[in-house]
Amino acid sequence: MLYARTAIAQAIGTGDLPSAAPAQDSAMLVLRVDDVDAATRCLSEHGAAVLAEPQDRPDWGPDLRTAHIRTPDGTLVELQSY
């Protein structure tokens, strides 16, 4: 699935930053996991920064739960379960 930069920015709370790179992410790795909350805790304990805490996203899809993290090297990652 493809999302616009503005949708990514809104999800991770950077919507008020300038739209030009490098202020906004141009790509995001999306991983489906069994348990978004557990995966977020685990990755946080290993150095990832939590940008958007685990939350239900019914407006994005039925039974969808997501969290957004940034890896220590700067990669934006969405964890999701559905």
C-alpha cells in the first residue's frame, strides 16, 4: 500500500515541519507483527525511538493496530497487526 508523505507525517506527528526533505520522511518500512505493543516495547528496549505509541486505527482498516518507531540509524518503521 502507498501513502502520501502528508499521511506519514500526520501519523508520526511531524505534520507541522516543512514538507521538503530532510524534514519529512520519504520512505517507511512497514512490518506486520503478531503483537504491536510487544514489538514496540522490544524495539524500544533495543534503541528504537517510539514516535507514535501503539494505537488502534479503525479509519485505516478494520482491526488495524499500528505503532511508528525510528531505528537508531534513522529508518522510519511502522509496526502493524490486523
